[in-house]
Amino acid sequence: MTHWRVRVRRTFRVWRLTARNAARFVWHRLRRRFASHARRPHLDDRFALRTADDVARELGNMKGALMKAGQLISFVVEALPEPAQQALSSLYSDAPPMSVELAESVVTAELGRDPRSVFLDWSATPVAAASIGQVHRAVTRDGRVVAVKVQYPGVAAAIEADLDNADVLYRMLAAFTLKGLDTRALVDELRSRMHDELDYRIEADNIRTFRANFAGHPFVSLPDVLAELSSRAVITTEWVDGLTWNSFVAQATPEARRRAGESIWRFVQHSVHRLGVFNGDPHPGNYLFSAHGDVTFLDFGMVKRWSPGEWERLAPCMDAIIVDRDPEGLVSAMEHSGFLRPGHGLDPAEVYDYVSSPYRPYLVDEFTFDRAFMRDTVQRIVDVDGPYAEVIKRIDMPASFLMLDRVVWGVSALLGKLELTGRWRAMLLEYRIDAEPVTDLGRSEHRWRLG
């Protein structure tokens, strides 16, 4: 099927999904208008659940970049009731798989033999299915238990079609709200990261890079990759037993939640600030947990590496917000890095209030991440008719910030669902100005670095 036909077909499915839910919304508002006040919350929850089920089913079958968008919505947006969020969470843990025959044909084409010939034991039923591929459990000829991720055939064309649609969406958004948004640069950055994700040989190299950089780390663990059983569309790694995100959250003790959340948070900070290479896809499906809160980090397809000078242009903005708490310094840094054009005429105090919204946990001595923080912050950021309308109108997002912004929101959403309290400001200063560690995990990481 040609790229044009794939794009038209997927665009039609998106519009059909939109129209279906628009009609559902109109009917819901009509019923709500004539319902009693006591019955309205029940109608609202039922509407949200049915809509979430529909979106999860449609995007789950479509795979590709649109499914990734659904994954992002599923754990960042907190305005939905819990049943609706649970429905959307299937996008990162239990999407509809491809057929047994199709998955085995991919393995045969990539590794040269039928999976039952390659492996001593092969589980035809996948243990997980997501946006790019699905995972099967297998046993190698020498007895190692492994996870085999098999890419969906045709997913590359689907992603290209989605990104072409994303280009249109960005342009529409820029026309009505973010007037200065460089949509082409943003889409190009996203396309580059997703093209990397389509080649599992790149992911294998990424895993080896992170394993080398975190060798002997006290709380970061990654499964090894088996290069001889990996290719462009198949990647084989060590099998790791563990709880999925939903299972862990349902049963974890407060101590386990703290260990897991802080481990994920510190893994990201060390990667961004010290290594200059980080995983740009922090959604819940990319972790496995022990009952005690130990974390195994999975899926390194969407990895961002700072190019020379890239982080040096962005870091002063973060330091002006968190380290110095300096509105005028922030505006100057944003002009230098491309967030604002000179001559914008904005009040530095308003710019600081708006831009610092996602970083409020790092502006006070102690903060509790919760769902209300995520809900209120997202609403504040996207309120184009609110008190920060002029700031939103003039602000741009440099393409180099796209992946970091995704990580900031993603990790904040995870911590919000874990409802963690901590000295996040002091912890972040460990990575920004080499301040003394303030937690047990921080001290253990500090000893590891010295060792």
C-alpha cells in the first residue's frame, strides 16, 4: 500500500473516531441537561469511560505514532475518572496483538529461521503488545529465558502517515494559538526520534550504552541484549520477572512507592544532566517493578542525545527558574535559546509564572506530587484564553526541547500517581550544582559515582 493511501486511511479513521465521540458528547450534554444534579456525576463518568474505551480500542488497533499519543494522554491527563484512565492504560500494556502467523513470519524473515528452530521454546502468545511491536517469551538453545520484541509489519508506513498528519496538526495549532511555533522543526525532531525507534539495531546500541554508563549502579537495572538474536525488526533481551505499573501501584507499600518513584526520577536526572543521553519515552509500560520498589528499565528506542552546545543553550533557562529564581534572567536565557524572540515586550514576572508552572515542585523545600498538581498545571499551560494568553502567543519551543519536555511531564505524571512527597528541590540541585545528596538513594548513587 502506498504512503498516500496509508495516510488517507489512517486520517479517515481518526476523523471517524473524532466524529463518533463528538456525537456521543452532544448526546451526553443533552441527557445531562435534563438529569438531576445527583445523577450528573454518574453520567459524566459513564461518558468518560465509554469515550476512553473507544479511543483505546481504535488507537490500539492503529499502532504507530497515534497510539503513542494515546499512551501520553493516558498517564498525563488527570481530569478523567479512574475507570477511564484504566481503560486508556491498556495502550501501554495490553494493546491488540498481531496474529501468531504474522509475528512468526517476521522472526523468520529477520533471523533466517522459524522461531521454533531459533529458540528451544517459543511462546506464540505475546506477553505484551504496544505501539511499535509486541513481546514474546522464549528460551534460547543454551537455556536462557529471553524477551523477544517483534516489530509490526507496516508500522513504519503508519508512523510516516501519522507524522504527516502531526505536521498538519502543528500548523493548525500554530495558526490559532502558538503563533511563533516552529512546527517544521518540531515534527522533524519527532520524526528523527521515531525513525530511530523503528530500527531495533539502534535500540540494541542504546541498551549497551546505558548498561555501560550504569554498570554497578545501586538501583538502576537494565536487561542485557543478545546481539546474535537481534536485527532491524527483532530484538532479544534477557527476561525480567516483575510487576507491571498497574499491578505495582495497586499493591505497593509507601516505602516501595518511594523507592520506585525516586529511582525513576534519579535515572532521568543522571541521564539528562550528567550523561547527555536520555530515554525520551518514560511511560509506565517501560518499567518492571519488584514488590520492594526495585525498577528494571525497558525499551530504549526513543533516545535523545544532546548535540554539541544543545544542552548549554537550554540549561540556563532551567537554572534561572530553579537555582536563581530570576525572572529577568529567565527571559534573557529564553531569548538566547530560542523560546522568545527579542522585542517580545513581555513582563518577565508573567513569563516566569507561566514557564515555571511544571517546575513548582522544585521551587519549595518540600512538595507532594499528586494528580491535582498535574491536572491544574496542564490546564494552566494550555489555557490560551487565560491570564497568560500573551505569553502563550509569543512563546516558541525549540526542537531540541521537545524530548526533554516529554520527559518532564511524563515523570511528573508518574510521581503524581505514586503521590510522593520529597525534597525535590534539594535533590535536583544535586544534579545542577553538585549539592550534597539528601536521601538514602542519593547517597548510594554518590558513593557509586565516587567508586
